[in-house]
Amino acid sequence: MTTASLRGILLYIGEKVIYTAVFQNTQGEYSFETHVSSHDRIKAWRDIHEKREGENSCLVLLIDGQASVRTFNDIVDKAE
């Protein structure tokens, strides 16, 4: 299996796409969620924003695929 075909398996589920969504709340804190939604990014953006876990959060980034996202606090602050 090629890398491109493996990427396709991980990214696409039928007519849907896996996305990593980055949200920011009113305190400026980030949260990350994985969603499956439409190939149409405008539809996906709206769909994922509606399904968000935190009512007081705003979708700020939409990344194709399932990403392992780490912040400065996750990595640097915990190392000390």
C-alpha cells in the first residue's frame, strides 16, 4: 500500500472527511476535537461549529485529517 493510498484511508470515510478542529474559548484557551464531516469545507466548518463540545468556544482552525496537536503548555511547561 502506498503512502498516498494509506493517507486516503485515514482521511476519507466514504463521502466524508476526518478533520481536526481547533477551538478557542472566551478565556483564550484552545481545545481540539476530531470530527467527520463533508468534503465541502464550508459545510464542514458550519457542521463542526454546531457540534462543538463547548458552547462558549469558537472554531478557529480546521485541519484535514486527524492531527495530534500539542500546545506550548502541553510540552514546555510540563517538562519543567
